[in-house]
Amino acid sequence: MSSLVWFLVFVVCGCSFICDVKGSVSVEGTVVIDGESPIAETDENFVCATLDWWPSAKCDYGNCSWGNASLFNLDLKNVVFLNAVKAFSPLKIRLGGTLQDKVIYQTEDNKQQPCTPFVQNSSRLFGFTEACLPLARWDELNSFFNQSGALVIFGLNALHGKSIQANNVATGPWDSTNAASLIRYTIKKGYNIYGWELGNELSGNGVGVRIDVDPYASDTITLHGLIQDIYSRNNIITKPQIIAPGGFFDYNWFQQFLSKTVGSLDSITHHIYSLGAGSQGNLVEKILNSTVLDNGAGVFRDLNNIVKKSQNPASAWVGEAGGAYNSGRDGVTNTFVFSFWYLDQLGASSTYDTKTYCRQTLIGGNYGLLNTTTALLWHRLMGKSVLSTSFTGSRKIRAYAHCAKKSQGITLLLINIDGNTTVNAKVDIHGRVVRMQNHSNIHPHHHMPRHHHRRSKGTPLHHNKQVSANNVREEYHLTPLGGDIHSQTVLLNGKKLTVDSSGVIPALDPVTVDSLEPLIVAPYSIVFVHMPNFDVSACM
């Protein structure tokens, strides 16, 4: 946690090719944005991250990547960790994961009973014994959440009281007594919970074990009734969200689940590990493949179609997304290259009315968000209203646009997954083309210092021209150190992002650029572009 890395890029490529002096290729293209009306809307706090139960003994492919990142032993006094969460003001945090359905909760009337953590046992479901969450640890976690301003989603044990049959189907009703005890204690202590989620990866075919749709819907209705009763008895008017099932998308199962939980479900959650197992050696090739990224949007489209046709008003969430399952892959999902996949996921999911997207994880495994900065830039710059956006030119350019957050205008996200092409872009907004000047190439890894305004041929921005405040845009260029996409060090406008000795998160400052200048995106880079003077009806 010695450094925080934030990647976000808007990339544009076109069809006019010019070779620069270094032998790389420069292209020109157009970002087309329909600003007449939004095509979708996210929650105000779209970005979410997870904290997991996995203990240090969890290892995958010989790599033990969890350390002290479990909810049982995570260092909640680490100032860098605290400041990272506080920087979002607020960040949604989902507490859960594979082992949540093996956790019981200590109760006030049973504090004398042993309350032990997970113990590795290969003969048990998921390779570990059951574990108990001490109330003292629940107190510590909530103290941290209160101090950091986090919005907490807690994943409840959906297998409690059920019997697991030989065919790996869990049968019988959910025993809610232990969950009810935790919920009552939570209210008594004044802890704020944004949502209670039931179960983890038990829907559809399940992972290790599954619950059929009818009993799962019945259990969800039970949870809804429990929340209504307990919170009402304590005169709490605003109730937490009821969230389920937190599993992999299965069209028929999810469709039936929505139809059977009308009035009892607020958000329907699914998980994303579309790159496959972390053991695969071709993960980078998949991340840099436009077809793979395009296909990744299919699940968002399909779930959105189900939600729109259903009488259930529940909204779609991504409850957990780590890209590659089994803790990710060291050197890939914890480096710059993974920001391409992550940001493209944020852009694609928001296009299909996904309200919240939870990254696996905030810390832990080989995909911890504390080693990236992408999420914070999205959180600060991308507003709720999503605009239809396309790029005419290379398929290696990923382009997304939203109304700006808490500001006028729009924000673009451009992602360049081409390592040999620099992009010179113009922007066409609902028929009106804002033409950028023709511009000579800059070296693809020539990074720009902060607080400068205008580019000259082959040079960084400089102060040789005063730029009107009414004719500027703000750019955030993210590139890997040395151009190495496997680096864990990210440069923002050419400057390394590091946490100081007191744990203060570095400022994420843009460069200010004349709006008439070309929008240039370097190879293997990410660019956020805030355009405050682009007024469109969708954002008025």
C-alpha cells in the first residue's frame, strides 16, 4: 500500500495513417457523442469495491496472495487504507465472497462460546471449516466504515440451516435467526448498513453448491420481511437495500428470480470473471483484444433486457468483478494493463443501466484496487447520465462519455489498447463537430507536465499562449512507467503518483488544454477528458 495507482484513459483512433519519426503510427478519428438524451443512468456512487473473507492460507497455482487482507485480520488502523477509502466520499464496500456462506455471527447472549476463524481443511466445502465473526471485530469494522464514510453492503450466510445433498443442491428453508441477531445488534449500536445481500454464487449452477430459484426467492422474501420488521420496530424509516443473489448470470434463473421477488428485492447482483482462470497465460492477449472486450458487454445487455421487461423494479448491480477467477494473476491483474479491462467494464456496464459496479477487491488477492487509481478518477469525473458514444476508426479505441459529475459539460473516457498507435481525435456531439487543429505527432511516451496549456510540435505543453477559461478542457493522461503495461507504477500527466510519509493521497490534477487543440492519446494509455463548455441537452 505504499503507492496508489489510478488509471483512466480516453482513446481515439482514426483511419488516416501517418508514420512518425520513431516509426510508430499516428491515426486520426472521430468520437461521436449523442447529447440529445441519456441512454442510461448509474447510481451517483457507481464505483464499489469488495473486502473478502479469504485467509492467508488461501493459495492458487502456488501463489498465496491474500496475506492479512481478510475481514478477520485486515489492519483497520493503516492510514493509507483509511485515506484511500475517504478519498471517494463515499465508496460503496461490499463485504462478502466465497466463504461468506460459512460464517456465523457471535451473539450477545452467547459470547462465552468459542468464536474461531477459518481453518484450512481440504475435505470441507471450499477447502475451509466454518468460522465465526466476533462482535468485537464487527465493532472494529464499523468504526472504520464510520470514520471513512463508506457505504456498507454486507453479505449474509444463505446456507445457514440448509442441508447440502449429494448433487450439491442446498435444500430446506434458510434459518434466519443468526442473521437476525446480527442485524438487531447492528441497529442497537447505531451502525449504518447500505444493503444486506443474501448469499454468494449459489444461483444458477452455483459454485460448489447451489440453491434452486424457488427456495432462493422464498429466502429473499424472508430477508425482506425480517428487515422490515426489525428496522420498523426500531422506528427506522429508511430501510437498507435487499440485494441478491450475488451469483453468475443465468438468463432463465435470473428471469424467474425477478418474477418471484417483486416487492422484496431492490438490487439483483451478478459476478464477472469473464477472462477465465488466473492460471491462463493469455490473459493480456484477451485484455488487449477488442472482440473479447465487446463480448464482455453481452451479460450487461442480457440482464438489462430482463430487468426492463420485468414487473420487478429491482436494478442491476455487478456485485463482484475480478476479471480472472482464483485470485487473479500476479503481473497482470495487479498491473497497469488490467486498468484497460476494468475501465472498459465500467464504461460498458454503465451503458446498460448497471447502477453499481463492485471491483474485486479493495485489497487482497492479485487484483486489489488499492494498487490502482482508475476508480477514483471515474468516481470524481463521470456523472450518472450515460451518453451514446462511438468511435469511427480503429477498433483498438474504447470510447465512453457521461455528463460531467458535479460540473458542467461532459467527460470522455478514451482507452487505447494499441501499443504502436498515437491518436489525434476530433469530437462530434449530436451533429455539431468540434474540429481539432491538424497536429504533428508527439512521441508516444512523451508525457506532459501539469499546469501547462498548449502543445507545440514534438514538445510538451507550455505557457506560450494564454487560454481563455471559456475555451479549455481538462485532461488526465495515464500511462505506465517506462511504457511497460506490466508496471505497477502509473504516471498521471507524466508524473508518478505516490503517497507521502503521512499517508496523504496525491492530488489528481489535470492539464488544461485549449479546446481547439487536437485531443492526443498515446499508445497504451488512458485519458479522461473533462469538457466543461460542451453544453448538451442530456446534461442540462
